[in-house]
Amino acid sequence: MRLRPRTIRTQLVTLLLVPLLSLAGLWTYSTYSSVRDGLALLQVADTYHYYGDPTDSLDLALQAERRAAVVYTASHGKKGAAELAALQNTTDERLAVLRSHAQREAQGAQLSGDQKEHLTLTLKGAADGLATLRDEVRDPAASWYHVLETYSSVIEPGFQLRESLAALQTGPLAREAIVVVGAVRARELLSQEDAMFAAALVNGTMSDLEYRAFTNLISGRQLLQQAYGSELPESAQERLEAFVNGKLGGALKSAELLTSSSGAQDAPSAIPETLWRQSVDDALDELDAVNVLASDDIGADARRTGIAVLMRTGTVSLAGLVLVALSIGVSLRLGRRLVRRLRLLRDEALELSGKRLPEVMRRLRAGEELDEEAVSRAAPALKLGADEIGQVGRAFTASQRAAVQAAVEQEKLRRGVSSVFTNLARRSQLLLHRQLTLLDAMQRRTQDPAELEDLFRLDHMTTRMRRHAEGLLILSGNSPGRAWRRPVRLAEVVRAAVGEVEEYPRVAVRRMPRISVTGAAVGDIVHLLAELIENAAAFSPPETKVVVRGEVVGGGYVVEIEDRGLGMSPERLADANNEVGEAAAGVELPETDRLGLFTVGRLAARQGVRVTLRRGDYGGVAAVVLVPSAILVEPENDEPETGEVTLRPRSVPDAAPSASAHSAPSAARAAGPATPGGMGVAVVSRPAQETREERNGMGLPKRVRQANLAPQLREDTVHDNAAETPSTGADRERSPDQARSTMAAFARGLARGRSAEAPRPTGEDGG
């Protein structure tokens, strides 16, 4: 997976972090290397003294034991037994000291892997090799020359240990350490010469092989002394020169010259044993002193050099640290500056999109005019410098002003289009009002049932056209124009909304309580309910009913409109509710040809009504309309609503019984009271407690002849049989509900007749 920085700040930090980390890494590595070398120089003297001095003591003891063992072997055990035993004890003691030093972990942690390996080999060679070698020395048949070579092999790991302890990477100290080890090897060769000559003195002669080895040792010692003597530290070099040029060096040189020039047979007798012994012992002691002095000088030089390296490293590292910190500080400052400017650019963009541009749109929709100065204040110039970010800021300022200017132009265009729509809608509304007035007059004059039926249908169609014209006004942001001065009963408001629906016979209005709507909100509530009822009727089967019911709740009054259609999916219901909510929030018109829910949202926002769509109890859709208490009032001298009501066409006065059963509700203009929608509706009251249906033996309802026909279409069997069967008082007896409905209808008709001759108002103030 490829990781990419998500922010400009992260990218800048990443961009600056790579070179800074590289610089910091180089500084860390150089500091570590220098400090490591300085500490190594400080530790080399201590480490050499801690492990090298016991090793030197062990080698001196081994050299002395080697000489005694060679004499003891050459004499077949006749000479030097006591001396050999004492020297072996000395060797064991010094080996124990070296072993105890090697077992201390604190100092051992300072050794490198190579140094630890050589220390282990030295201890193992001395411990294991000496046990076998000492057994061989006690063998009468052992060869003294083989014993000499074996002792030399036991001593050899000590030189490798010294080289590793004094090993440095580079520099003059590393060369001086190698020179000191070479000088120690020269002394070892002199010790081997002494052992071979001591064996020759016991035997009285040398073989040719032994003689060649003896002369080679003399030549090798002299070569090493000449090669490394001139490179020793100054004090050690001066002492070595004093030895070589002095009496001790001259005696040793004379002894070696006499023995190496006499031949194999005469070499043991070329020089007296006491002279050889004195010359060699003095030379060994002096060379050992030279080696110790050289080692001390090298340790002191290493300590001084280490301190100087550490001081120089500390100074350079401190300067490097200051430079790295300065680089980091400058980089971070530059990064913060860039981020701050970019954040300013981002904040300006967010403020434009989230605050200034919506404020401009709000002011434009409120009718304010914005000049160039207002546009400049809405999109101020960004001063971000003259670099690339400043250029981006200037370009963004230009785009801001272009966006604000485009918004101004768009609002002007929208306002113009809205004015055109408003003008067209107002004209259509005026013509429709005049057409309704004309239709009302024509309905009063005609007595022909067929013609009256057509007029009713035309009246209903005109009412629906008026609602659509009002919808155009609402979508344009204007008020429909219809208003009432006094409150109107909510039941009448619902019936008026039903009357503006094409399939009004399918709508069943349930019982409504005695409550009224303020006059200013009647028109919007009627239009809102009509849109929802029409949707319910349009998206449900034609043989089903649309039920409208309501009840009082804590926050107002709830009107529920439920259909028996196929319903909507949860996603579509959520989208529909969002559409209503967006319309209430003032969102622009959606790109769709179905604007009913959008109109509902606009009307609901104007009156504070809350509309929610949910799934109905019978699979359809239920629209729940919460009318707030702020637009509800208690009715005055109004009768309660009881039972279910369904809009039915009124019968034509003095008309034949064959009038159409599906006449439009506009007949109410001549025979019934006026509704808020501008049309009268006849109400067929049903008892609140419906009769129980008869059922057959299988539990299914029985079909009753003509039970579902309109009353005007049923066969009037009572009138057909009136001549044969006289009516009785029981037949003419009515229920209290029927009597009350009859009296109420009589009162309304009487009031309508008295006001028939009065001039009809032209405004929509409740008539």
C-alpha cells in the first residue's frame, strides 16, 4: 500500500524532514565514530595494562620454564629438576592471575570479539598445552629440541593477544603499538637462543639442524631489533640505543658472534658458560625494561590523543548540533509560514462558501441590491505576498468576485423568471376567479340536469386549475392570494381540500373534532392537504379509498392521510421526507417534474406545519400533518362532527331523479354553504357505529343488492309500492342524527336563500 501525505503541512514536513534526517544521521555517525575512537584511545592503555601485563609476566615465566625444561630434557633428568619444579609453580601462579582477570565481566565487556578470542586461545593454550608438555618433559626419551618448539608454540598466542589489545584503526599510535610487539618478539628470540645454547652446553655439541636454527634465531633477533628499534617511542628508543651501543649490548653481540662462527661441533665450547649466562641475562632484563617503557609511553600517548580527539569531537559535534538545530528551526519556521498562508487561503475559501456567499444570496433574495462595493466586501483581496502562493491568492480573489458576481446575476435572473411566473400565475388566477363566478351564475340559471352536470364538472376542473396556478405562485416565492378574515372549522378545511382533488368520491373523511384554523392559514392548509390527498389518490388503486382522519395532540392537531396503494420503499420514503425538509429549508427548485412534495414543504414552512411520510398500516403510504397550536383556535357556535363523511354530489332542485350520480361538488354553490375552497359539498352522514355485515356459513360477507350504489341510483322501491302499501308513522320515524342533519341542512339552505340576492364578493375571503 502506497502512503501519501494527506495535508500540505504533512507534505512540507516530509519535504524538510528528509534532508534534515540525513544531516542529523551524518552528524550522529561522525560524532559516534569520533567519540568511539577517542574512548578507544583512552581505554587502550588501561586495557593493555589490565590484560597485557599479566600476559607479559606469564610469558616471562614460560620462557624461564622453557630453558629449565630444555636443560632437564637434554640431561635426561639429571640436571635442573628442582629449578624446573619451582619455575612451573611460578608459571601456574601467573596463569591463575591472567585467568582471574579474564573472568571479570566488567573489564571483559570492554574487549572486542577478536580480543576475547585471542585471550581465550592464550588461556587454553597455556592450560592444556602445559599439562601435555610437562608430561613429555618427564619422558627420558623426549627430544629437547621438540620441547623447545612446543614451549614456543605455547608462548605464541600471547603475542597475538598483545597485538589485538594494542590494535587501533589508523594513526601513528597503531604503528607504535605494532613496533612494541615487534620489540617483544625480539626479546622472545633471544630467550630461545639462550634455551638452545643451554641444551648445547649440556650435550657438549649441536647437530647441524640445531645449529642452523640457533644461527637463524640470532639473525632474526638482530633483524627485528634493527627494524623496530628506530620506530619505538623516543624514550624507549634512546634506552635501546644505549643498550646496543653500551657494554651490555657489546657483550651480547660478542657472545652471539663467537657461537655463530664456531660451527655446530665447537659452538658450545666457543664461549664460557658463565660469560654467556651473564651476557644473556643482562640483555634479557634490559630488553624487558625497554619494552615496558615503550608500552607505558604508548599508553600515555594514547590517553593524550584520546582526550584531544574527544575535545575536538565535542567541539565539532556541538557546532554540528547547533547547525542541525538551526536548520530545523529555519525549516520549521518556513514550513509554518507556508502552512499559515495556505491556511489563510483555505479559511477564506471556506468563509466564502459557508458564510459570505450564502449571506449575499440571502440579501439578494430579500430584495437588496448589491453594488460593486458590496461585491468587493463580500470577496476581499487576499494579500499573501508576491510568490506563487500570493499569485494563487490573487487568482482566488478573482474567482471569489466572479462567484459573487455570478450569484448576483443568477439571483437577478431568478428574480426576473419568478416575476414572469408570478405575473402569468396572477393573470391565470384572475381569469379562473372570473370563470368560477361565471360558472356559479350559470349553475343558478340552468334547470337542465345534463347541462348542470357538465357545469359541475367544469366547475371542479376550474377549481383544480386554480390550485395549480396557486402552486406556481408558491414555487415562485409568493403567497397564493386567497385569505379569510375569520377562522374556519378544520373539518371544512379538510373537505375543501378534498373538493380540489379529481377523485374526490374515493376520499373518506373520518370524524373531526370541534376546532378551527385561523383565517390567514386556511388557504395554505387547504392547498397542502389537497396536494397530499391527490398524491394518495393518484398512487393507489381506483377501487380503494383514501382515508383522512385526525386527532388532537400535545403540540397541535394531527391530520393523517392514508392510502391503500403499493407503498414506497424505506429509501424512497427517506428521500421524500428529505425533499419536504429541503423545501422547508428554502432550497432551490429540484430538477424533477413532480413538484407536489416541494410545494408541500414550502407551505409547511410558511405555517410551521410538520409533514412526515411513513408506511401505512395497510401497505400504502400515510402522510402525517402536524398543524401547530399557533394557527388553531376554538370554534364559535359550531356543531360537533360525528361519524364518517364522504363527498357526494347534491341532487338538483326540481330535477328528475335520473340526474348523474357522479356530479361534481360544485352544486353546493346553489344548495349548500360555502367551503374554504370556494365550492359547496354535500355531506352524507353515516352513523359512527356501522351495522355489522351479514356473513354466510364460511364466514364470508353476503352481497346485499344495491348496497354500494349512490342513493340516487338505487331503485325507489318505497315509492313504487306507495300506492299499494300506505306509509305508517314507524316508516317515517327518523333517528336523532338524521333529524339533526335535516335541520342543519334546512338552516343552511335558508341562510343561503336569504343571501342569494346579495352581490357576491370577488375576493377569496371565505366565500
